[in-house]
Amino acid sequence: MLAEIQQLPVITFAHWPLLPQALDLAMSLDQTVYDCLYLALAEARNSMMVTADRRFHDVVSDSVWADRIVWIEDVT
């Protein structure tokens, strides 16, 4: 299985350009900057963030960022 995982394409992103928005998100949502970096990346990439963090999911789902988050069990 490790060999298959190592074959997956991996794309890395610099966090510094995302940090200002992540800090704003963290303050407005009362969440960690760590979690909000992923949300900022989803916004920057015009994509979705999949999470298994129920508290974070619930807070984001009740915000203007609701269209950027998906609960892990809803991924098919």
C-alpha cells in the first residue's frame, strides 16, 4: 500500500501567501490558524475542503464559507 501512496501526485502550496486570509478567518470564525490555512487554500484554489473535524465543520457551515467545506462522510 505504501508503494501506491508514494505514486500519488502531490502538489505543495506555500502557506505565506495564505496567512493573512487565514488569520482573518481564524479571528472571525474563532478557529485555529492551522485549520483556517486549509480553508484559505480551498478559497484560493476555488475548491472544497474535506474535514473530519466536526467542530470546525459546523462553524464553517454556519458562515459565508459554507460552500467551501464538506464533511468527510459526504464524500463519495
